[in-house]
Amino acid sequence: MNILRKKDEILAALGNMRAMKKLHVDTYTEDKIKNISGVKIAESKDGQFWIEFQELNGILFMNSTILSKIDLKTFKGAKIILLTEEYEIEIDSDEKTIESDFSNVSNTWITKVSFIIEQKEREIIENREFEELAYIYKKRKLSLIAKKQ
């Protein structure tokens, strides 16, 4: 057995919170990562972008789930940019506060973000008529390549 792991087990038994966090296996978040609903529309080595559409009171929402190796948490909202051959489409997030959950099992962050979109944008997304999807947050950018059907 690894000596550092044994040390953490002893410290955790004595009540050390940091050691307890290291040893904790987050099965709840890992289960959410393994059971994502929707369709994967874009991916790269940095992450994956999954979506589902929902209509509430005549308003069309695109609910997205992003898996990444980085924390996408922000309090200023985010936006996505769809790059097509002729133009780019910019869509702002529905909410300003966006939080990510971490799974220490797969070392992955899961982030859920909702966007209000138009029917034309839905058709472009469903038909994958874009080459790249950029998720912009806190002056940072997560670039993903469109996943063809």
C-alpha cells in the first residue's frame, strides 16, 4: 500500500478534514457524469458539450452539460459562439451564476448551463451546421470542434 495513502487514512481516522477529502470517493458526481442526458454536439481534448432542448411558455431553452478538466465556475455568466462557414452566432447564458461540480474519481468537472435560443439557432445546432463551438467565461475560452452526426 502507498505510504502517503496510509498516512491520509490515519489522519482521516483522527478527524483531519483535508485527509478525509482526499480519500472521499465522489460517486454522486461521477454518476451524473456517466449518465448525461442529451446529445454530444462538440468535443475536444479539453472537454465535451452535451445539449437538450426544452420549451417553456413559448420560450426555447438549450440546456447544456459541459464536461471538462477545468472549473467553469463564474458569477458573470457565459456565452457560446458558434462558428459557421459564413458567420458566427453568439448566445448568452440564461443565468449569471454558473457552478461546476468536481468528481475526484474521473478528475472531471461537470457544468450545467442554460441558454435561450431562437428556432433558427436550434436548427443550426441540431443539423451541426457549425465547425467550432467556443464557450466563453471569465475572459477565458474553451474551444470545441463540432461532432458530426
